[in-house]
Amino acid sequence: QVQVQESGGGLVQDGGSLTLSCRASGRSFSTIAMAWFRQAPDKEREFVAAVDWIGTNTAYADSVEGRFTISRDNTKGTMTLQMNDLKPEDTAVYYCAGGPVGLATQALYYDWWGQGTRVTVSS
């Protein structure tokens, strides 16, 4: 069984930056494709970014392209989401997810999920 845990959420002002981290255990990290999703109040969970097994290829939602950067370090078993130029509409609970399909943008392709970390961007 794979365990996934996020960290790094918090409160930040409009235009600020925040870094989220995710750690996965229970399986060789380099065999797990990873992604970030988010869910804002009264909205459905949506794709944010994904990275393939070795960190070479990435995918982003249009709403975060150019502002967010996803990366992974397989030697440490961690994944990071660097979020710059944050906007109030980025406010959500952010979830780390892992699965077998690289760069998938749909939640159904991910088998393991963290509990989520809250990001609040004030205007």
C-alpha cells in the first residue's frame, strides 16, 4: 500500500509564492507517476499539474501554466509544486496523487491520494 502525504500549505497574499511538497512511501517512488489536483469550495476537484516517473516530462492546467512548476526528486521520494504569482482563485485544498499512468490529467487514473493541504490566497 502506498502512502502519500502533502505539506506546505498556508496563507499567502495575492501575487505571493508558496511551495507544496509531497512524499510517497510503500513502493519504489520512481515507479509512481505523480500529480497535483485541487478542490475549491463548492467546486469539483480539478487537475493542476503532473510529472512522469523520472521527472522529464510535465503537464499543466491552462490556469496555472507559467506560474506553477512541478518537479520530483526520486532519490528523496519527494515531489514539489512551486507556485508563483498566486491569485485568489488559486485558493483550494491541494491534493497529491500517485498512479501508474504518466501525465494523466483525470483523477480516475490515480490510485493513491493524500489528505490534502489548504492554500489560501488573500486579495
